Amino acid sequence: MPRSTRPPSSKPGPVTLAMVARRAGVSPQTVSNALNAPGLLRPETLERVRATVDAMGYRPHRAAQTLRTRSSKLIGYGIRPTAPGATAPVMDRFLHALSQAADEAGYRILLFASPPGSPGLDGHEELLDLHSVDGFVLSGTDRGDPRQAWLAGRGVPFVGFGRMWSGRQIGDWADVDGASGTDAAVDHLVAQGHRKIGFLGWPRGSGVGDDRAEGWRRAMRRNRLPVRGRRAQSLDDLAAARAASGPLLDTGVTAVVAASDMLALGCYQALRDRDAVPGRDVAVIGFDDSPAAALLSPGLSTVAQPLEAVGHECVRLLLARMAAPDAPPERVLLEPSLVIRDSTPPPGG
Amino acid sequence: MPRSTRPPSSKPGPVTLAMVARRAGVSPQTVSNALNAPGLLRPETLERVRATVDAMGYRPHRAAQTLRTRSSKLIGYGIRPTAPGATAPVMDRFLHALSQAADEAGYRILLFASPPGSPGLDGHEELLDLHSVDGFVLSGTDRGDPRQAWLAGRGVPFVGFGRMWSGRQIGDWADVDGASGTDAAVDHLVAQGHRKIGFLGWPRGSGVGDDRAEGWRRAMRRNRLPVRGRRAQSLDDLAAARAASGPLLDTGVTAVVAASDMLALGCYQALRDRDAVPGRDVAVIGFDDSPAAALLSPGLSTVAQPLEAVGHECVRLLLARMAAPDAPPERVLLEPSLVIRDSTPPPGG
């Protein structure tokens, strides 16, 4: 090949505009304005930025400056590693949809690996510094998520796939109304003639899981039915789901609303453990419409998230935020839809 | 948010180095050399590039030039959209592994949506022009794939996850030895006591599918067993797999090697259609260790691809190619591994 050697790991250059911005506690755009359009800044901000530029010895290269202040057309997205053999089909389908929606808008998704448990702030910082991403899409948002405040504090546009589940809401987000999904699942089962409808959930404390539990609870109350549930001891572990299903089935339910398809599958197994037939003896409905749902016997009725629409909304909200940084936040809650297969016939079905 | 407005769709700038390279029919590095190290080029190439630079009015901006010839630390990857509800768990797991391996090497994956059926050359071009990616990882390689020749012709480093399946081999690749996987599946079934082992495959003509069929065939011959197979009429469609399984089961096989887990699942359904029990009445082994394999009843024995290793190899090969463009091509064939669950007991289960 004719291309000649490049050092594969050349260091990033000297002091960058992003480093000045961080030190001065302002956005990169503000530093750029200080250099190119100082009249836009308040005098005290201009002075602070200029002092930082001097102190750090930042040399604004005219061409680099032009390149940097122009949109990079890149959107950063942290992808979580999955354990070998495991998958995260919802997040993977979302990434496909997001990538497609970004392409259609003339943007590209820049991935960085965001290890589980780590908020990934280092990754965000590097994408800002080295690649000048225009903004971020956050997924897997949960209680105490530090990313939104970190990005907002730096004036970096972002949008969450998922709400802030506690504290002050920060920034724009698009999310799926999980409570509405489990609520609709209960109504479907009630219409089929079920009255004893149990809930198989996740351990308390996850925003998504508690939301799905709440939808079941409110629908049961609205239908004047007894509220009894059982939470599995861990998230999306088949053995835990199977173990948690036993005591729930012991209560004599004729139908189970599960907070995930994996939990529903654990319930299938618990039913077979007692020589009962899923669907026929106890109706089961899952959540997420994962690939396995259509493949199971009986086919699992489930609640599907509109992931293509979420991907499009995320890109739309992010671009709107880039265009109008000071506009009021916009939050979009999308309706999931029921996918009825063979696992939710009438009682004794 | 303090960040001020940016035009969300500012046009790319004037004539770029990549545009000159394309017009002159040389690599971007060659254009760079013409400007910065003309002594490296043959005189006729130098003259052609200089004439193109003049004709197009290209102005090599010193800083932009520095930025452009320095590594962008970006690797381009085309992601195929999946139909709503569908998933591609193998490719998704590979992308996770690739993203992780790239991060560890100080690189990032830049995604572009590559529609099915399109070779996605426009996407490659745009990533080169607008984002100066250092190279590409290609997946879903198949017969007649135009991408390798296109990239090689432009001197752009790339590595394939997957072989060229026909014609001249171009460039570096890492792949999984599918034939070795189905071969090992046959040996496992033979060791269990099976002799009538059928193959349930894809329609002829896909490189991956034919490779998996070949491994079954050679293992059957080596074991001096009769070679009888049946190919489904479409790729990864459950109804087609179920339909193709019937005639194969009619031949009296006691075990089936399927070219994918989806095909194996179609075989499960065909067995149940005739009131037979998968595993107990006919052993079934799949390919890919998809998430559903572990969830089925009985758990599906299958062949697992070492996707984490493939991701690491792809990054390693690509970085080596960037460092030594003229080194001979390197090709890595990785061994898959058997995952034995409950679907492959001895005959009569």
C-alpha cells in the first residue's frame, strides 16, 4: 500500500483550547469568543479567559482555531462492554437507531467504551479534547448519575436516553414511559379475564425498574384488584428470576407481569419446574420485546420500546440544543406498545 | 447553558486534501508528500499531484495540514441498520469488543450507517474527507465485496472481520474458522454415539454458510458417515428454517448440525410439530451462541465465536498496517469453541 508510516501513538499536541476552557471554568466557545469576538463577552469573563490563555501559554493557531470552532459533526456515545456471551439487545438496537438518525442529520456517532460502574467522565473529557465532539448522547441513566451535571457545567450539549431518576432534572432527555407499558399490560390481562395478576420485578432502587412496578400498581388499583408483587434478587439473572417466581406463583396468581423478558423467562422455567405450562396455566407478559421473546414456546407477549423513535428524538433534541443553548429544556416521553403473542390467553387458556 | 449558537449544518470548507487526492487518483498521504516531502515521490506522480493542486485551487493551510497529517485516532466502522424488532447479536457483540479494544489502543470507533445491500462506499469516503479517519474495520464481508479494493486503491488502511470469499484476497483480515466449528460439532455428536447426522444450512452462495457446510461435510467423510444435508430457503428466517427441517428429519437423522442458532430453533419447532422432543428424540447443535441459545428448553448446544479475540486482532492488524503500509498482508483465522448444553445427548437421549 502506498501510504507511508505514521506514528501509531503520537501524543496530543500542546495546550488546547479545551484545556484553557476547563481551567478558566468556561465553555470552549467562550474561549473562542474571547479570541475572535471579545465584544460578546462580559468584561470580567473576558479578563479571566485572557489571563488563563496567558498563564497556560496557549497559542491560538489561526487555522486550528477555525477548524475547532466549526462543528465537528461528531456526537459522542459511551458503549458499555458486555460480558462474553451476554448481550444488551435494547441498547444495541438503540445504538443502531441512533447511528441511523445521526447519519440522516449529517452527524456521526463517535464511540467510547464506558466500563460499567464508571460514570465515564474521563471518556467524555477525551472526546471533547481530542475529537471536539459537538455533544453527547447518554444512555443507561440512573439515580445519582453524575454525567448530566458534569456536561451542563461545561456548557456541552447533551441529551439523555433516559430520565434523571432523582434530584433536579438537568438538560434534555427522551425516554420511554415504562409505567404506561406495564399499566397497559395489566389492562390487557384484565380484558382477558384475569384478576389475580402478580408483578415480578427488579430489586428496588433502579429508576427503570421502579417505574415499571409503579405502572402495574396503579393499573391494579384503578381496576380495584389486589396488589401483590415479588422482586427478583438481581437484575436480569435467569436463576434469580426463576427463584423469585416460585413464591409469586405460590400466591395463586393466574397472570404475571414481568419487568423484563428475562424475568418472564425465569417465570416460564419456574412454571415448568412445577409441571405447569406457561401461558396455558399462568399467563406471562414480559418487557422489552427482546429477540428471545418471539422465539420462545409459547411466544412471549411483551411490551416493546419504540427505539427507532427514541434514536430520532435524541438526535433532534441534541441538534436543537446546539442551535439554542439557552432554550428551556425539552423532555419527551414516548409510549411503548404491547406485542401480544401466545403467552397471555384468558385464565385456564 | 452558556455555550452560544453554532450553525447545526455548516458546510464543509473549501477544497480539501482528500478531494485533491481523489481527483489525482492518489492517496491523501501522497498529496501530503507532494507538498511536504516531494523527494519521496516519482517525478510523474509529483507532477500530476501539483497540476491537480493548481487546477483545484487547493491551499494547504499550514496548521490544517499539520492536523491532517497527524493521526486522527479514529477508526471508521459501518453499522448496518436492523429491521425493527430484529437484532444482529454477533455483530453487536463484535462492535462492543472492537470498541473496547480500540479504546485500549488509544483509538475510537467512528460509526456510519451502512444500509444493507449498499457497499457503503459513500460512507467511507465521507469519513475520510470530513473526519480523516486513520483506517476502517469492515464487517459482513461477502462474495464480490467492493470495499477492500476501493480502500486498497486509495491507500487507506483497513482490516476485515471476515475473509474475501472469492477472487484475489486483498488486505488484512481476522476471521473465525466456521468450518472448524461445524467439524468439531460433528466430532462431538459422533463421540455421543450419533451416526446419522444431518446438516441444516443456508442457501448456497454465502461465504460464511458454505464454509460451515464444508466443515460438516469433511468431518462426516473423515468419520466415514453418509453426507446428507438440507438447506433452508432463506437466511435466518424462523419459518423457513422450520420448513426446511421437516424433510431433513424425514431422512431419519438422530442429530442435526445447524449453520445458525436460528436454524437450530426452527428445527426445535419442526420437532415439536411432530410431537418429538428436541434433544431427547433428535440432538440439535447450533452456531453463534446467541443469547437465545442459553434460554431455550432444552438449552441449545452451539458453536461460539471468540468475538473479543476477533476485536483485538482487528485493532492489532489495523495498527500494524498503519505503521507499515507495505508489509505483507497478515491473515488470522481464530478457532471457535463448542458450548455444550442439553440438546446433544446420546441417541435416544
